[in-house]
Amino acid sequence: MEENRPKPDLSALRISKEKRYEDRPRSKAWRWLGLAALLAVVVVGFLIFRSSVTPAAKIKVGIATQISGSDAAASLVATGYVVAQRKAEVASKGTGRLVKLDYEEGDTIKAGAVIAVLDNQDIQANLLVARAQLERAKVDTLNAGRAYRRYQSLAETGAVTTAELETAESNYKTALAAAAGAAAAVTTAEVNLENTYIRAPFAGTILTKNAEVGEIVAPFASSASSKGSVVTLADMTSLEVEADVSEANINRVQVGQPAEIVLDAYPTVRYAALVKKIVPTADRSRATVLTKVAFRQIDEKVLPEMSARVNFFLDTTAASSANATMLAIPRDAVTSRDGQKVVFRIEGESVTQVSIQTGRELGKMVEILSGLTAGDRVVLSPPGKMITGQKIEITS
């Protein structure tokens, strides 16, 4: 029976050469597609891994602010400090121990008033001696004068010789010279005594007290243990703002130009001002020109060495403009990429590079003409390698 069973047809299992060669290109295509997909997965995984392990850049934040009123109307803004134009380190011309100092910081004083007194008992004694010697010299002069006149009378009658008359005349003139010397000694003693009284050279306010009672005061602080000045005095009516204007913008400032002063201590108080003087020299290290701006009116809030901002206006109409507006950001936020001015705007936990157009420089702020809107947060002093999408960490 097994001999009669039909044998299987193995020819059906044979793969023809035509079919085999038809399937080969298809298998290669799938292989390349698989490799490409695998490569894409590796790249994406690498990027995800890198972003997860790359530390976030620590940055500080500035905000795009809408500025209005005179701040926006200013043609130029500069920063500076309040400086007293009449200020002195009041010192003594003599050397001695300080025995009296009745004034404190903030006290006002009139011109010529005594601020402090040095120990002067020895000088007073010298003055008494000098005055006594002067009185004696006067008496000697009186006696010598009388003798000279007698000899003149006697010489007319021939009672004395010419030599005796000349001697009397010489004694008289010597007495006159001695009296003049004694008077000069008195003046010297009086001057020395006056030098122990330290007086105010002008009316003003005492800013600092540099010595205390009991300390040695000497001209020019001639030793390490002595004080050169007793107090620092300033005329508060002479306060002005000394602002540093960049060389590139100094052509936009002229004497008499209207301005406005804003003290950092009182940002809501605005003082009308005008340009008083442009110092005719530049600071080569900072590329600025010192400009002095005078207050039109001043009050007790203004103190020396306060930091201030000065708004310069083209005319008085611009100074009083209340409708002007502008968008500004801190100048430190602006950087350059490929020759264009850009900022890095903060979006969530990363940043995006944004191209901008800038206008006027207003002190530490710069006007933004396009690219940002009010309220946008930007990176201050962005690192040179910062790119779009970079993670950030905001610091205070």
C-alpha cells in the first residue's frame, strides 16, 4: 500500500530565481528605513538627554516698561550726583589740641562764626608778654624823644656838642624802631591766638565732623596721629547735579537748555532745572563730558552726593508734555547677534531670541521701537553663547 501512495510534489517548495530577485530590493529598502528610524530615535534621545542634564543658565530679569510724561519727552537722559559747588574742609592754620567743638553734623552756621577752639593758653601768655614789651618800648620812645628835643634846644645855644646831639637823635630813632618791633610782636601774637579759633569761611551746613575734643589738630595733618580738618562745610544753596553725558550725545546739550532732575531717593519728585555749564574737557576713560545742571528751585530733600537722573529737553514745551509715551528696557538687556540688535525674551523656563529696533538712550534705559511689548521680561547681560530654547534659572 505504501508503494501505491502518491509521492509529494516538492517542486512547489522551490523558490524561483525571478521571485528571489524580486524580493531582494524590497528587503534592502526596509533595512535602510529601519536604520533611519533608529538614527532618528538616537538623535531625539540625545537631545532629550542633553537638555535634561545641561544646567540652566542663571540670569537676571529686566522688564519692558511703558514710560510716559516728561521721561518719555526727554531728548536725552544722563545720570550723575548732587554736588555742592561751595564746599570746604575747614582746618586750623595752627597746631594744637582741640578743646572746644560745639557743632554736630547737620548744624547750620554763619560766615565767620567760631566752629572750634584749640588750646591757646601759652599763646595768650605770649600775647600778654608782647603787649607789656610794647608798653615798655613806648615809654623808652617817650624818654628818648624828650631827651632828643632837649639836646636840640641846648645845641642852639651851644651848650652841647654836635656829637652829643647826634647820639640823642640815634637813641630816639632806636627807641622808635624798638617800639615798632614790639608792636609787630603784639600783632604776631594776636594772629597766633586767632589761628587757634577755627571759623566758618562761609555760611553753610556741617556735613561731617572729622575731629573730636582732645585730639591734636595740625595743618595738612602733618603726623599720623593728628587731624587735618575739623569739619566739612557745604553751602546748601549751591547744590547742583554733575551729570556725565556721553561724547556721542554732548552735541544735543547746550548751556541754558531746560532740564529736569529726578533724585533716586525721591523718584516721584521732579525738580525743574537748566544746563548751567558744560566743562570743556572729556574723560577719556569713560568717554563722557561733565555737565553741570542747576536747580531752578531747591528744598531740604536735596542732599550732597545723592544720585540723580537728568532729563534734557529740546524746549520748555517738551518739558511739560504729559501725553508722550515710550517703551523702554534696561540697556544691559540689548546684545548683538549677526550684526543685529536682539534681546532674549523669557518664555516659561526658556528664552527666545527676538530682534529689536532701538531709539533714544535714556540713562540706564533704552527706547524700544519694535520687537517687544509692555510687560515682556528679558534677560539682563545675556551670555554670549545663549540661544533660543536655552533653559534658565532666574536669580535675584
